[in-house]
Amino acid sequence: MTKNQKFPIPELLAPAGSLEKLKTAVLYGAGAVYLGGQKFGLRAAADNFNQEQLRKAVSFAHAHGSKVNVVLNAFLHDSDFVGLSDFASELKMIGVDAVIVSDLGVIKTVLEAGGPEIHLSTQASCLNASAAKLWKSMGVSRVVLGREASLADAAIIKNESGLEVEMFVHGSMCMAFSGHCVISNYTQGRDSNRGGCAHSCRHEYKIALNQSEQEKNAFFMSSKDLEGLRLLKEYVEAGVDCLKIEGRMKSVHYAGTVTKVYAEALAHYQVHGNFLSDRIEEWANELRKVHHRAYTQASLVEPAGQDSIHNGQDGEGVESAVAGPIVAVTNDAMVIEVRRKFHDGEELELVPFQGPVQVFKASKLRSLSDMPLTETKPGSLVKIALIPGASEHVLVRSTGL
Amino acid sequence: MKLTYFLRPKDNLKLLAKKGVSEVIIGTLDHSRLGEFNSQQAIEAAKLAKSLGLKTVLLCDALVGQREFDSFAKSLSEMTPFFDAARALDPGVMQFLFDHTDIALHFVADTGNHNLVGLKAWEDYFADRLERIVLSIELSKESLNHIIPKLKTPCELLVLGRILLFHSPRALLSPLSGEASDQSWIDAVGASEESPHKGFPLVENKQGSFMFLAKDFCLAEQLKDLRDMKLDFMRLDPTGCEPEVALKVVDDLLSDQPEKAKDSWPNLVIRGFYGVNKSDVLFKKLKNPSRDKTHAIAEVLDTRKGDPVTVRVLDGAKLHSGMKIEMVSPDGKKKQIELKWIRDLNGNNLEQANENMIVSLPPIGSATCKALIFDVNNL
């Protein structure tokens, strides 16, 4: 909780799959970011941060008043411990604020190395106060609750354990108890709990129910995505200390847009003591503009039911309409890294770090060598006429979906 | 090495005792993931087992949410006096048993506990109340050899039975049957439509939904290894096996030729990761080696045929006019050039470009977006 305010708010923790995403999340209002190093995390396919990038990340985040948490949340085998102790010490030295850990062996190693404070990962499936108290005695200062926990559970766990409590507020969800799924291990030879999850739960399956002998095709293990926007009041009332946005592998557009929505909603609460903003529909609409599956409140209020199953193709949610982030601003133009084709004269939206989206028409579209263009192609850099509010890392997108 | 047996309501306890089973694990619908007894049946089974000289273990390996915790704990307290030991997976349940009962404890460390440092920490925490550690079948022979002798606590390992792949608290099968979930037991079989994998046994019960591997786990041929490691308990989970077949498997496992159990078992079996666990070696293939930025100094952002190439200077790097660079495209193609000039986005010539700057470089034939730039002198 951010203290010394009339209406204290939880910390907003955003994913940072790369330095670019980290900067975007911080600039759009993340109070903290989480990221992975080259080892010991759960996203082996991600770019992840090397030591130099970690230093840059901490320096940038701290300069903007944000914290940095590093994930060390793989379940390690004995042979995986090589370098962990030194890495934990180095993280402390760099100024990393916390590490997110699932494995008791890792907790012990980080403590012995004098590493940063320890947050228990959601992978450890901490679902009750009894478990939270045990983990507290093991040396953790915060628990990231399992996604099966409700907001009411969170309040009890926080009060009874005396630990800080972090909960997911937005993003993709494991259908299984996190840390208790090994489908990839046995079907792909990739340890899901050491970074190799193949997302087999998103596959379509043919199910033969024994008793009826009927076969049905279904994406029966695929969960809808979590959206907690309309439950922010309940998160605050439960005393949740930190709201976590899932998605280190997701786009810059996602990192910026989702962070902005929740940061602005929390900022509104900070001033007014409620979430009764005229902008609530606008914020909800913003969350529909990023790539997602259908949304659910999962188990935040009641245990997730049948309507929390996403019975469809992975990614069939609304497509992102991002034109691209601004990567530089020159004397008279903004340079956009094009993610989606747009044409000269097209109506675009500029998404400022704070405040409402600005609609404008792209004009003076040209290449970096100032050759006039009529339209862009994804993957290229182009210049368009500078408009007020443009700066590096600001997102520009199409108005239509 | 003693044999512990996961008991089902249809099993004959008297015959199991006669065959030489040392201990039975009794799971209830309310407290365990896959136990099939109701509480009263479980107590009756425990009483009978004890009268037959068998040791009894109450299985309470459910993961328990806060909202159910108090009632779960209360009913557990009512059960434990009838058993010799209780085993749990949820650290909160272990803590409850530790604080509020006197029963001997078994810690189910079969998920996410794959290293000696962590296992010893659990052992230290539960101290002399901990009677056994149930090890993970993801541990290789080498790991087991390393871990078992260094733990003070007796260890147990599954030697024959189903491999649990997935456990969700949500009811995932009842929606397909067109009926509301009434927490009854539903069995099914699944086949992936997007991979060659099929024959996954599926279960929905009061604790949620489960998926198992089509092939079962079997170390019947490795029992000598396990004895040499001084493993104390081998576990048989006869799920999917008729009672009379399970008795034959018990006979085999306790005989001089335990490998026969593999032939007696009704399903196909694998050794899983016992030989070696290389489930992390494929990770490097998840990344394109041509995209390894460790030593790169810049990344190509934009290029058009014949035009200057636009790059971003990477963290901690610099470009300077006159330096010799090598460009490596995402498909691995390489090209070296000398930087005759560097320009900023306003077209001004620069002697040097610092980290994070976006600058133009002379045209490079076959340049592609995302190509990486390296300093030839540092290759």
C-alpha cells in the first residue's frame, strides 16, 4: 500500500519482458515492474535481461519512483543452482527491490546470499493463512496468492499472517493450480516449472465421456483472461498490497495500455476515495483494445465456474489495433515503429502517459530518408508530423478495431 | 524396502495384508485429490487395516482455499485419531497438522521440490514430527542417489501407477456432459487435436479436474537400484487396475523378480525421467541463436533497398564513425562493412552514437529488420 495519502492505494506491478516494455510500463504508471534474468525464471523463450540490462532497468525504474522485482520462480533441480547465490547477491547490489520465488531451496539460497527481500510466487499456490504463516517463518515478506484465492480470502490471509499480499488483477491465467501442471514435461520434454511451458492447456481436445460414450471437441482446459477493473474497490477494501498484471511475453502495446488503465483508475481512487469515475467505461474499452481472450473475474468473488472456460481458439480475442510506439522525436516529426499498416491521412490515436487518448490525422507520412509515403508496412520506421504530447515510448494506434 | 499401497474401496484389505503390503494410504473425497472413500468408510477401512497389522496413512493432499480451510481442518481433526500418519501436499495443511494434532507427518514433495536444499529445509522445519518425505517422480536416478542418503527422514517413491499431469480446481468435464457439476466422479479420456498425444485419462471430482498421462509410471525393473539407494518405501497406485490384477502386481513387486510387475500391469508404462531428466535442454532451441544479443552493439530497426539502414544502439554500446561492423540477419546471414558515416534522424553527421540512440548508417546489402550489429574487433 502506498502510505501517507488520504486514500492509500495498492502498488501496481506490471510485466517487463524487455527493457523497452519496462520503460513503457513505468512511464504509463507502474509503481513496480517484474522481469526475468537469463536463468532461474519461467519464461525461457523471452528475451530476459542480462546483467547490464538489469542495471539499466533498476536505474530507469528507480529514477521514476518505481520498484523492480526479479523472478527466480523456477522449481530448481540440484544441478540448476550453479550461479544462483552469486546472482542473488548481485541483484541486491544492483538495487533490485525483491525477488519472486517459488522453491524453498531458492528461498534458502537467496537468504544465505543476503539477496533482496523475497516474495513468494503464485507458483507456490499459497491459498490459506496457515500456509502464509509457514512461508513467513521461512523468510518471505510478501505472498503472491494463488489465482484460486478470492478477495475475501486475501483479507483473511493478510490479517492472520501479517504478510503483504499481492494478487493478480489482469491477464492470462493458468487453468491448473499454478506449479501443479507438468503436461509439457511429459508431452514436449520441456519442464513447465523451469520455463518450458508449451501451453498445452490451450489446445483443443477430443473428449470421450466414459458413461455416455459420446465424443466432444472442446478447449476444455483453456481459461478466460482475468479482468479485475470493476473489482478494484474490493481489492482496496481487502487490503491487497499489490495488484499484479500478468504478461511478460506480451507486447509493448499491452504493457502500456493495461498499465495506464489500472494506474489511472487507482489515481482516481487516491484523490476521490472511490472508483466512480466517468472514465470507467473508457478504461474498460481500453482493455478491450489489447490482445486478450474473453474476460472473467475468475475466482475473485466466487470460485471460477463454467463461464470462466474459454472454449475457443487461443488468441481469438479482439486483435490489437496498435500502429506502433514512438521510438524517437525529431525537430518536426515523430518516428513510429510500425506494428500495423496505416496510411497517410488516416485517423490515429495517441495514447499519452496520462489522460485521455488524443485523436489526430497522420500527415506528412515519409520514410526516414524523407521520401514521401502513402502507406506504411509493418516492421518499418516512418516519420509523421509531430503533434503535441508525442514523446518516446508513447503509443500510437489506429482508431478502429 | 516396504510396499505402501493406495487403497480403493473395492480392494480386499485382508488379501493385501496377506500378500505382504506394509501400509495402506486411505484417501477421502473431502480431503484428498483422488481418494474415493467417504469419511466413515475411510475410518472403517483404517480400523480393519490396523486389525490386520497394516499401518494406516490418511491422505489429505488437497490444496485448500481459505474459505474452506476451517471446515477442512475440523473434519481432518476428527479423522486423524484413527490413523497412524497423515500426509499432505499443501504447506498450510501440513502446518495445521503440525500445530493441532500429534499424528506422524508425511510431506508430499512430489511437486516443485526437486533439490536437496529445499527438501532439507522442509525436514528441518517439521523436525521429529516428519516421518516421511514423498519424493517426486521427476527426480532422476542420479538425483535420487544424491538426495536420499543425505536426508535423515525416510523417503518414498511411486514405483507403479498413474502420472498426474494437471490438476485444476475448476469443474471442466461436467460442462461437456451437459449436466451441472454435482461433485460426483466423472471419468473420461482426452486426445489432443493439435498434437499426436491421445489417451489421457481424465477425472472430475469434488477436488476439481485431473488429467493423467496415457502411459503409467513404472520402476519395477529398477527396484534393485532403489534398494541400493536405501529408499525406504515404494508406492503402488493401482488406479486403473482391477483388484485381482493389483494383487498379482503386489505379489510381483514383493517377489525376487519384481520386474514381472511390468508385464502384469494392464497399461503401457514408461520410466519417465528416472534415467535422466533433460527437460530443460530444449530451452536453448526456443531462442534463435542469431538473435543472441549478448555481444551485439546495435539492432536494425528499418531498412529499404538502397537506403541508409536505421539502427538502435543497444545498452552499454557505442558506434563510431570508421569502425568495422558485422551485421547478422535473423536467418544467420552475415555481412561486414566499414561505417563511413553515422547520422542522427535529423540528418546531422555524428562521430559517435551512444546507447539507445536511433541513427542511420550507410546502406548494407541484404540488411533486414531485427538484424544485429557486432563490432568486428570483438568477434
